[in-house]
Amino acid sequence: MSDAPGNDVHPIFAPNPDPAEAALEARELGRYLLAKSYFDCKEFERCAAVFLPEPLLAGLLGTNPNETASAKGKAKAKAIAGFSDYTLPEISQKSMFLALYAKVVAGEKHKDEDTEMIMGPQDSGAVINKQLVVVSRFLTKWFEERKADDGTYPASQGFLEYLYGMVLAKEKNDNLALDYLMQSVHLFPWNWGAWQELTNLVSRVEQLNKITPHLPQNIMSYIFHANAAVNLYQQGSELADSLNGLLGIFPTSSFLLTCKALLCYHSKDLFAAEQEFNKVLALHPQRLDSLDHYSNILYVLNRRPKLAFLAHLCSSIDKFRPESCVVIGNYYSLLSLHEKAVQYFRRALTLDRSCLSAWTLMGHEYVELKNTHAAIESYRRAVDVNRRDYRAWYGLGQTYEVLEMHAYALWYYKKAAGLRPWDSKMWQAVGSCLQKMGRDRDGIKALKRALLADSYYDTTASSFGSAGTIDRMSQMDPEVLLQIASMYDRLDEEDEAKAYMELCLAQEEGAGGADEGGGPAGLGESIAIHHDSPGVGSDGENEGAQGGAGADGGTGVTFATSKARMWLAKYAMRAEDYDTANRLAMELCQDGVEVEEAKALIREARSKMELANGGTLEDDAAVETAAPEPG
């Protein structure tokens, strides 16, 4: 045969280059087609029996399938003896893979049948695939016999390595599974199933970066790296450029478009994520994969009509897909029909117990229903499915915090923060929990990390607690600043407390509230920016005291900034800065927050000013005009 025709044939369709394997495949062709037809008809046990009958596999366990061992010790001894003396059947790797893979799938089917009702009294989640032991021993024996002196397996095609890696992963032998899966993608890089198993095994970015140089350098490896980074909740321009480069090659790929949408989702750009999912839905209207994530985005954005349309679409395409059930459950949750939402999430889990979104969202619903025990169990199952899911860890922390078990809550919040170190919400939860435990100093560190997380992830360690870095941030959360200031106040560090109260107050007007000189704005300057700030709406409907945003993109007056203003007014009274205290209290009256206490401060400040200046004290009517008119 000439080389020219072979170059035009894709490796997946090319004949086996090994003569011995090619001869075995030719001899088994009829039986292989029969077994494949059984597999396509979902008769998995029958498919496996074509090449590997049950009595033949029972020899691996050292027992007859019709006998039971009388004692555990004797059974174990017989299994070891039978395993060492076992002779592998002489069949091709192609047929062996089909038979063993059918055995694993049959075991998964029986596992689902033996499992109790979701969240039922007997549902411990401890049911295992009973076929894993025999498949694992068979493949261990096969690889031991064919291992060369240099550690390779001559004439191997990569599929048995993939199957062995998958079985080892199910047995929690992750390191060995990683080795065999990497061998598999080197031998046959077009098997996306092997890349998916690799993705499931990679739990850290450092681990992904470590294995990347050892992978085959081709487009499959490039797609794997982008997909694994998205699954690890990575973000940034480099990953976005990688996905855009791949989309330049495959512009209508639903998989790559979904990865791009999830990248926007993990970056908290929900509007961009919604637009990307709209593109996927327009190009592939019958595709249900990952629509559960789309429903989460619509839920957060409160897009009720759109979520209703999506739920109807999924139900019309396939109402018994787990993704469809999750979308419908999200719709009922948005309607505050939490019992109905739980019903659909349980239906999704009945269809697929590894549906991560259903476990996590069902935990959220049980929290809403005040069923903390069921919520904790749901979150734990989500963690069992995927230990990288920060939402499940965060949900566990929230649930234990509701139960006032702050030590447990802190541990789970730290796990969530470790998975999402750039997410300020995670660090804010850690800081708040530390605050409730009375560990104010540690709480301050965590909350400062929350302030710096989103914009300064790469330099957090060096700039932690740096005033210059804080000032460079265009917008900070006033609630976090108020918490930091309050903890400094409890530690009797008034100067630090005052600085963070001023920063909290400065957020009403955004970036313009801080000095360019490297420190927080002065007390007089920080209050001067409060009034006469226009709202964000051009029609003026968002103007006013409560909720009006600052001209430079600030938060406007909030409960946190009003609390900071009250603290600063009282601080000014203690510092005998009565003019500043009077102005702050007047602004509090305009805010409509703690008006009576603010009026008392105005009277006290004016009294002190009158005594100091020898002037005449204004009457109470002037104080009353500081308060906003009713209506």
C-alpha cells in the first residue's frame, strides 16, 4: 500500500497498523458487530458477554458466580490466588474495550437501580458500582503483562488507558488515573471523553499548569486547556483571547460559545453572559446542554418572562432531561414556589445523580424553607459530586452561620475563598464570620482582602492593607468599609476607624471622594461631597436622599454611609469640632436616617458653639427645618 492514500485517511478510520491486532479484529468482526448492536440497544450485560462471559470474569475474583464465600479471609485469599493465576482471553483491544466499557456502564445502571429515593431515609449515597473491581483487575493484569522495560505499552491504541483511567478515577486513585489518561490522549488525542476525565481530575490551576507541558501539543490540548480553565472559574484577557482564537476556527461551535458565556458568568459580567447564551440559543435552539447555567443568570437578573420562555422551550424539547428540570425549578424558585422548585430539582437528580446544579440549587431552596438539615445534606452531596464547586462550600458556610455554628461556617467559607480567591463575596463572608467570633484583627485582614480582591488579585499579597492601593480603587463596598471601621472602633484604634468611616462616606460620590495625596479625604472634605449630588437618572427620578447615586458612579446615600456619617458626627463632638458635627447631623436629617438622634446632635453642637462664641443659640424651629418635609 502506498503512503499517499493513508495520508488522506483520518486516524479514527485508518486500519490498525499493528499486524497482530489487525488480524484479531478481522477474525472478530462478526462478533464485534453483534456486540456493538447489543450496546446500541442498551443491552450492556449481553454486549459484554459476547467477548467476556461472566464465568470467565469470575475467575478474576477467584470465586464461582454461583457460590458465596463462607469467610472474608478465605474469600480474600481465593481472590488473590485467582487473580495471579488468571489467563487473559486472546481478543483484540477494540473488542476488549467494548466489552469492559459495557460492563462499567451496566454497573452504573445497576447502581442507579439500587439507590434509594433522593434524600430519603435510606439514601446514604454509599452505593457503589460493583463492576469496577473486576474491570480494574482485568486491566491491571493486561497492562502488567504488556509493560515494556521502558514503561510503555507497545501496540497500545489509547482506549484501554482511557477506560483504566476512568475506573481508577471512580476508585479515587486520582494520581494513577491522571497518568493513564495522559498516556491515552498521547496515543489517541481525538477521544474527547479522555480529555473530559482529565478535566474532572484537575482540581487546581497549579495542577493544570503542571500537566500542560506534558500533553500533546495540538488543537485538542488547546481546547482542553481553555475548557479546564473555565471549569476552574478562571478569568482574564488571556483566557478570553484563547477562546476567541478557537472561535475564529470554529465560529459556530456550541461548546466554545458556551465556554465563552460561562467565562463571562464567572467574571460576574452577567449581561455579557446573557448575550452569549442568546447567541448559543439562536444558533442551536434544540441544544439543552448548559441551559441550567443560563437559567441561573436569568434568575439573578430577574428576567422572569425570559426564564418562563426558556422553561417552556426546554419542556417542549425534552422534559425528562436534567437540564430541563433545573430550568423549570429555577422558574418556580423565582416565583417563590419553593416546594415546587424542590420537586423539580429532585426530579433532575432522579434522572442524573451527578447533576451538580440540582444539588446546589436544592440546597438554596431548603434554606428558603428553613430546612437547614436538608440544605446541609444537599450541599454535601454537591461537594461529593464536584469538590471544586465553590457555591456548595459557600452554601454550607451560610447554613452553619444560620445555625450560629461559626467555627464550622468559617471552615467552609475558607474552602470557598480558596476556590475563588478573587471573589470579594467569599472574603466578606470570611471576615463577617471572624467578626462574629470576636476575632476582629483577623476579620479586618479578610475584609481588606475583599476590598482588593476584584481589581488587585495579582498584587493582593504585597498591597494588603496599603492605603495607597485602597485609594486607587475606583469604587469600594461601603458595607465592607463600615465593618472594618466598626472592628477598628472595638479595638480602640480610633484613627484607623475614622479613616475607614471617611472612606465609607466617600463612596457616595465614587472615586472623587479620596485625596490624591495617598490618604483618605479629610473629615471636612469627605462631608462636603454629600449634598447637591444629582442622581443617575436623566429624568431625576433617582435623585434625592435614599438610594441616589453619586455623579461619579458612587453609591449615593445608603444605610452604611449614614451609619458612618453618624459615627463621624459623634467623633467630631468628642474632638470638639462642633462645626463639622453640626454639618454632619444636618446631612443626616436630609438623609432621613436616625433623624431624632441627628436633631439632638444639632442642638448639642449649636449649644457648644454658642457657649464657645458667646453668641445667641438659635431656636428649635431652625433645627426642625433640617428634617425633610413629610410626603
